[in-house]
Amino acid sequence: MLVRSSRSSLLRPRLPPSQALRAISTSPIRRQVQEITRPAIDTPLSLWNFTEEENMLRETVRRFAEDVIGPKVSKMDEEEKMDPEVIQGLFDNGLMGIETSADMGGSECSFTSAIIAVEELARVDPSVAVLCDVHNTLVNTVLRLYGSKEVQEKWLPDLATKKVGSFCLSEPASGSDAFALQTTAKLDSSGDFYTLNGSKMWISNSAEADTFLVFANVDPSKGYKGITCFVMSKDMGVEIAKKEKKLGIRASSTCLLNFDDVKIPKENVVGEVGKGYKIAIEILNEGRIGIAAQMVGLAQGAFDKSLTYAYQRKQFGKPVGEFQGMGFQFADVATEIEAARLLTYNAARLKEEGRPFTKEAAMAKYFASVIAQKAAGNAIEWAGGQGFVREVGLEKYWRDSKIGAIYEGTSNIQLETIAKFLRKEYQT
Amino acid sequence: MRPTLPRLVNILVPVKRSIDYAVKIRVASDGKGVDTNVKHSMNPFDEIAVEEAIRLREKKSTKVDNITAISIGPAKAVDTIRTALAMGADSGIHITTPENAVVEPIAVANALKKIIDDKKFDLVIMGKQAIDDDSGSTGGMLAGLLGWSQGSFASKLEVEDGGKVHVTREIDGGLENIEAKLPMIVTTDLRLNEPRYASLPNIMKAKKKKIETFKPEDLGLDFTPRFETISVSEPPKRQGGGKVESVDELVSKMKEAGVI
């Protein structure tokens, strides 16, 4: 007894019993919800574990990307146009309805499968990856999660098999401040249709798309609580006013759209009237993981291409990749790519498990876009002059990577999202 | 004329899990083989075989009843069978062997003969060789054991209703056209077709297809190797060449190198 108490006095200052107990129970550190509810499992697994289908999907997409998309990448970038054969190939291989159920023509696979597909496509061409990502994680998922049965049955099968989708939220006056959107949707006196007026800006896939998800406000006096999501086909009156000429992902069409007294039947409302803002917030969380995957794939593609060259190009009697200085740089970038990959796949699995993943998704997207810039930039330098010429295709990765920090939530927005969680956790 | 009964053709497609064609092969540390701790996939010639079987079914000029993919290999060979199923084969057979066990062509041929005798196949379409051992002998051995016709190095295959088969073979001198009757062995060459990708919906459908598993003992087969590999080494490094100005110089250099 005596021995024990004298020992403990060496380790910890003695507090009066009342204070000692209080110090523990009134601790201000609030554990994150998921730490407390994390289920205990028998066999912990590494993040390198995938189902058989996910592995087979990765194999198929990798081969498809290398064989079919690879030869066309340069031309698509120079001409700033997506090759229709590539889009058809995506449809034929079931990559445009990855999570859609089989009875609606989809592949009924996991969310992680979509992430894998985007990563593998981005290794070869980030423009194709973003087309597939927006179509799957934004357009398809909004309809699957919020659309009524009738809306799903009407729009999902075509989206899975032949029609490209586009997600229209941003406007000239509202980007990060999405809820300040000004496109209006006025309900007609008959109550049967809405009249849309406004413009949308920075809309991906819009030149190839036939199906559009458009966010408009049915009652501006209610502020963001009037925002409603509508689904429409191009022939209802979507007007492409301008196609942007961009620094990167040039084959992915980014357009300014005009809606001039466009009539949309009331059946085309997705989810509830006035609840569009919720759809927008929730869906962009998932989209973030998709963009993170695109950036990881981009970084890996640039890395692989550059290292293959560096281990062949000889100077001073040996491949330049064998110099220790180069090796250290390779190691640094490879570490960052692996970290970004793990962040991305973990966020994807958290979402699949139905657990909160907003913070992790923001971390993944933010980190992946930063390291993709660095990896692609280094990849150019490692290849020297060859990295700088358009013919080789390395510089394209660097140009493509810049958008990662900008779309689907700028880096500052991601940081603010993460900071909000931390504030809640640590504020007293 | 008596009407010929429509013949349903049962196709067997042997597939092998071998080192992926894009991998840089390195000699293993023990010098008796190659480093197998690398990416594996279906032997490319076997992919062509699976594709040809599926195309025969799609052509409808042949009434194909069933396409069975079979693989003899370790546990991971199941992935190869699944890929065949995802491409369009109907069912699979897996004869399991211990990890890293060597299965020689004669053993494969005997195993295939047993399966064919038990389950009655009419047509075997297989790769002309596997890209790991390049032995190219299994097809011929199997034809011999069964006493069937063979059309090897096929670059074109046509099966008529009624069992007549036309095979265009790639040989050193050019192309050879042969005509034979089912049952038959066909081995595929590179230019036979361009295999399809296992599309995502087909990968999901493949999950429901059945794979039967056997051990060699269950079938009364003995896979004991008859050969022992003594050593494996890399080819000698290529020496740089040189330019010469005239034929005389060329001749004298060749004499120097001891080649004439």
C-alpha cells in the first residue's frame, strides 16, 4: 500500500480527490461522433482491400483508358473537343451508370467503384475522368437519392446507356456563394409548369449533355429556401451561349448556358420544392471525393510517365532517375500521392458505410489537388525539355491539375469546411 | 434428303493465369525461374480464345450451347476464370494446384482430356502458347491424346451448322486453309480477333455464374513434373554495333569477330 502510493506520487502530482475526479469529467475535449460509435471489428483491414468486382473494374478501366483513350488524348486537348467514340466507349463498358441499379440499365456497383473508375481514367486523361465523375457522382446520384420513382424511371436508364448529364449550379454572380443564385423558376398560374430564366456558368459536360440538372429559385423572397432542383432535356430550351477556352481539361466542355423563358413541367422537380439547397450541399460532398480521385489519378499518371522516361534517359553515363537527388524527389512525391490516395479511399468507404464523411471528403479533395499540382510540375522537370513539349503529353497533366484547387469547391472553401469541424470539436 | 438435326456445340476454353505481358521479367534470386511476385493476368492468346468462342455464339450460324472456361492453377487462377466469365463464358472449372507448383503441358493435356471425356465437349479453343513458358505444345498434345483434328495458329475460324469447320492457319510460308469436322482442337493466333473488355455490367453478371472446383486427385490426375529446370539466366547484354564504309571493311570486321 505504502509502496504504491509513494510510487504514484512520483508520477503524478497529488490532487485533492474532489478535483482529481472533476478534472477528468469536465474535460472540454468533445470526441468526434464517429470515434465513439466506431464499431469494433475482428479483422482490421488495410485501405488496400477491394472487392473482386472493384479489382476487375479497375483492370477493365485501366485497359480501356490505355487502349482507347490514350491515342486520342493529345488530339482532344489540342482541339478542345471530347471524341464521341470515347463517350460511347464509356457507355458501352457500363461506366456511365456505375451506381445505378441494374433494372434501370446501370451496373449496380459500389461508390468506391465509381471512384476507382475516375482514378483510372484520370491516369490517362483527366478530361475524360471529369466527364465520367460529374455524370456519375453528381447527376446520377442526385436523381437516385432525391428523385421520385417516376423521375428515376424516366431519366436514369437513358443516363446509364446513352445520354450524358450535366450539373448546373454556378452562375456568373454565384460560385462559392452558391445560394446567391439568381436563376428564377416561376410557377405558372395553371400550376402545371415553371418558367426558367437566368444563366449558368462554368457548366461541365454541357456541350455533350442531353440531360441537365438545373438549380433555380422558385421564390427569391425566401432566400436560399426557394432553391429547387429541376431535371430537363436539352430540347426543352437549354441554350449554349459560350464555350470557354481553358488552361486545362480542355477536352471537357465548360459552357455558359442561357435559360430564356424555358418551360419545365412540374413533374420535373427533383426532390421537394424549396429543398434544392440541401441537395446541392449534400451532393457536392460526394462529388469532392470524385475530384480527389481525379487528382490522385492525374498525379499518378504524370508520375508514371515521367519516371519511365527518367529511368531511360541517360546523362553522364547513367539514367537520370538513378541519381540520388532525383530519387529523393521521387520518394517525396510518391509519398504524397499515396497519402492523397488513402485519404480519398477512406472518405469513399466512410460514405459507403453511411458514416459522416464531410470533413474527410474536404481533406481528400484539398490535399489531392495540392499534391497533384506538385507531382505534375515535378514530372515536367524530371523529364527536362521533353516534359515541356506538348507532343509528349506531360505538360498537359500540370495544366489539368490547376482546376483541382478551383472547381467543386475551391481550396479555401475546403479549408473552411474542415476548420468548421475543428471549431466545433475544440471550442469550449 | 434427311434434315440434319441442329447440332449444339459445347465449347471448352482453357485459360491460363500467366505473368502480365507488360511486366519486365527478372530472373529469380535462386536462378531457377523468374520472379513471379509481379502482376499476373490471363494469357493474351487465351483471351483471344475466349473472345472467339463468344463471337461464335453471337454469330448464330453455329448453335453454341455452352462456353466453359477452365483453368489449372493455384487459388488465384479463379480471377482468370472470372475474367473469362465477365467476357461472356457461361461457367467455369478450376482444377486447383499448390501455389508455385509447376504444371507441365502434358499434365494440362491429360487433365483437359479427362474433363472432355467426362463432360463431353465438341470444340476446344485455346491459346497457341502461353507467354510464360512459350512451349506451344498443349494443343497438339491434347489433339493427339483425344485423336481429334487440330487447327493450330488459327487466324480465322468458321464453324458450320452440321459440324464442318474451316480454319485459316498462319504458317511460315503464308496462310493455309484447312477443312475438318467437329470434334476438334483450335489454337488461336494473334490475328484471330481483338478481345473485348469485361464491361462493368458483365462483371456484375459474372458474379452469379458457377465455377466448379476440383483437386487433381479427385480426377485421378498426376501432375508430378517430368522435367527439372536447372537454371534460368538473362540473355547476354546486346553489344553496340558499329558503322562500316565498304563491303570489304564489313567482311574484315566479320572475320575479326570470328563469325566468318
